[in-house]
Amino acid sequence: MKVLDRTIVVSDTPQIMGNLPNFKCSLKRISNEDNVGIYELELISEVEAALTPLTIQWRLPCTDVKGEWSTGALYEKRIRADWELSSVVSRVSVNAPVVALFGHEDENIITVACSDVVNTLEMQAPVREEDNFIYCQLTFFTEKMPLTKHYKTQIRVDQRMFHFSECLADVSDWWATFETLKPSLVPPAAKIPVYSTWYAYHQNFKPEQLLEECRHAKKLGYEGIIIDDGWQTLDGGRGYDYTGDWEAERIPNTLEFVEAIQDMGMKCIFWYSVPFCGKKSKAYQRFKGKFLTESHPWAPVFDPRYPEVRAYLIEKYTNALIDWNLDGFKLDFIDDFKTYPETALTLADGRDYASVDVGVYRLMSDVMKALKKMKPDILIEFRQKYIGPAMRKFGNMFRAFDCPNDSLGNRMRTTDVKVLCGNTAVHSDMITWHKTERVEVAALQLTNILFSVPQLSVRLAEISEDHKKMIAFYTKYWKKHQSILMEGDFVPYNPLANYPILSASDDAKIIFGVYEDMVVELDDSFDKIDLINGKMTEQIAFEFLEDYGKCKVKIYDCMGNLDWEDKLKFGEGLHSLEVPANGMIRIKKKKGSKLRIVS
């Protein structure tokens, strides 16, 4: 959206703005049930013609609107003004085509999603100051598209007054109804805590060091290891000059190394930067001229529109699976597959696709087909931002974007991924801290990501015994309550305040992560209540809306030491309990209680 034309009259229902030469354009509402409308956009031409930018727009009053959620918003979930000219941009390997406006009680105002999850799409839902209306807008074909005779997609508009996260979950379910977007199998191993080498070692490690770390990690409850960047090269300069050949220079006896890890009862996953082909690799000379760009600051980027490029990458992954018996792959930097200024969007010179996005989709489809044929339960980790519905077809582990030693950022990112990824396993970014950190502060890294799968990346041989006790306590707790934390009814509260409260529940128990000093509101629905004090203040306040009765209360510190226990009777009204920083309160009674949050 480059220029605003406020003289255009915009309807209260979605309409096409402008025309496409050579195409007959139609927008029809094909379904309208319970305040959820489905519209079908169809473009037909008698001859192959170019798709140029096309916009669908409508408006609604800006009433009760507090903020805007999208996959890339992070800390910027405020309402936007139309003069800011900001867009949510999605494509196969970046974000997801959905925008949600939420109200002052976290209720959905409007959630708009599109079924074209492959091609580049721009979405906006800003307020216009002249009239205080929200102007919803979807702009298609902002990036050059191949000539075509036909294009069709669907747009879903949800105006139900449900919790915003429930509407986002329904969007995820809607995408999964399309045959081309069926999510990948999520094996149990996708939801096990894993150790990662990245923050602990970066590119500098020795195989024997990692085997020792695996022994420590296994004792603490971790059942897998991700061997990150560095295994493929003896260079330790944090660059990507040697990517592309994928020969295990740093782990010469690779099969024996992998088998040693598996003999401990752990899974072994190797990292690959899929698009990068370093200039010091043999592959760079072989594929000269078959890159999307050579001007990337890190390394030339493979062009997946060449069948020989796709075949080469597939061969590298399948050979690794055969030769080393890996349990999975961490496929990184997929979002760097994109159109660069020098990228030619044509079928010339041996490319079998003109569109980069379609080429990426074909590459990932072929990679997964080959790997799953060999190992149906193969583990595939993707990293935020490539966590959209197309990526759910290929990967089964979605990790938060890098946020080292940032507990708040990790909580924000894992939550943003979790609300849209369905049953795909959401993983934390690797948790890390300085080895001299106070244990109560280090525990923030775990308490803030308990609603995702923990990934750990500290040198376990060097941290204190208190740190190990803390890791063991919360990892054991996570594993015991995995079904609630990962598959339970998940509710994120107050997205504009960085999710200060998170909860997950089943029929009998609810678990709350409390990350700011707020009052937790309780009624009588759950038998068991756990309150995780994911902050440094040493108190949690809560209010019972009715007499709760007698119950048993236990309070633990962050290392699992029992700090206090007693039998208490909670009557109607406000209560508070002292609890150590990053400790927890556990309440158990014969009758249940349901919790809500008030600020």
C-alpha cells in the first residue's frame, strides 16, 4: 500500500477494488454461518495473462478494538493508523495470511484469513482517523506472478465474539481442511525436551564434549540433542562460507557418534541451512549461475526453481539419513528463499518454475516426500517466521525465533506460534543464561516457556548444582504435565501486555503461568490448581468468586524444595500467598475450580 486514496467509497462488505486487464474477476460469498463468512475470489482469462496487484477492501466501525494480532507483530500489537502504510506480508516461507483485531477483554472483533498460503500477500486492518472506521484490505500479486488463465482463493472473515485465540485456532483448522495443506504427522518424539548445541557451543565443539553433555542432559530429563551449525566445518568464525557441501568435518566418525547418542536413549537431529551455498564450498562452483542472489550478506542463496538444485539438496538429506541414521533435521533459513532485486522471475535458463514461492513449495514437498518414505516419523524443525500453514505440511516442530537469554521474548514468541500451529509441536528458543546467574533468575528462562517444549543450551558440565536442580525440577514437572501443557485448552491473556498470564487445562486440572503482579480470579470447576510464579516478586494474589472450601496447599521454590504446606479453607474474596521467585503454588481439593484472569 504505497498511496492512500481517501476519496474512494469503501463498502461494509468485501469488494474488489479496481480491475485486472484480460481477467473476469468475481468475489462471491459462498458460506455465512454463525458470523463466519467465506468468500471466493476467482479470476478467469481466455488467454495467459499477467496478474497485477488486485485489492479487496471493506470497512467496519472501530469500536471496542484494543489491538491487532498477526504472526509477525511480536511487541507491536497495537492498533495501526492507515497513514503508517504498514502491512502484514506473508508467503509460503514467511508468516501466515491472517490478521486478528481483538477487544478490551481479549475478545475477537474480526479475524481475516486467506487460503492462498504460498504466494505473496499483503494484509492491513488499520484505523482511519477521519471517520474511525477499520479498513480491512488484502492486496494480491504485489510480487510478479507467472502468466496464467485462472486463479482462485478463499477469504475467511470471522466476527464471532469468542476469545481471539479460539478464532485463530479455528483458522488453523480451516487451513487444514484444504487437501494441499494437510499438516504433517507429529510423532511423540516431536514433543520431548531436547538439548541444543547452539548457544552453548556455537561452531566450536568436539564430539566427545557433546556426548558428555548428552549424559548430563539425559539425567535432567532431556531425550534428544540438536547438533547445530558447526558439524559440517572446522571453521569456527560463525559464518556460512562452508555451507553447501554438508560433509561432517567436525564429526568424522559420524555414524558411531549418532549411534552413541541413540544408545543413551536420545534422538539425534542435525542442522542444515537449506538455502545457503558458501563461496568456499565445492557446491558453489558446481551451481554457479543457479542462485537467487549472490549478494546475500551471509552466502549465495540456492534457486529452488532449478530441478538439479532440488535434486542436490534432497540427495544431501537422504544420504545423511541413510549413512548416519539421523532421527531428524533442523532445516534453517527457509525464509531467505525469496525474490531478490537480481532474481529473474521467468522460466528461462532451465528453471521449471517462474515463481520463487512455488519453487520453494515444490522443494519442501519433494524433500519431505523423500525423507518420509525412508522414515515416516522423521523429525523436522522449522523456525519462526516460517511457521505458516504451508510449513505445517512439511515440519512437525516449530521453534521460536532466536532470543538468547530473553525470557519475555521467548514467552511472547512461543505463544504467538502456539495459538496458530494446531497440534504441531511448538518449541522454545534454546534457553540459556550465564553460568554465574542466580538460580531464581535463571529459572525465568524455564517458567516463561513451560507451555512449549523446552530446548536447553547451557554447558551442563559447567553450571552449578542449584542450576541442575532447577532444570531437573521444572523438566520433570513439564514431562508429568505434558498432555495439559501441550494439548490442553490453552488461553493466552492480554496480548497487548505481552501475555502476562497463560493457562492450560484439562477436565480436572488447570495450570497458570503468572508473569506479572495481577489478580487471578477463580471459580469452582477444577480439582487441582497450579500457579507458576514466573516472576521475581514473591507473592501471588487470587480471588475466589465463591466459597472454595478446604484444600491442601503446597508451595515450592524453583529447585523443587518444599517451602511450605498446610490445609487451608479459602472463602469467597481476595487471598494472597507468599511464594519464592519462580516457584509454584499447588492447590488440591476434592471438588474442582475454574480460573479466569482479571487485571
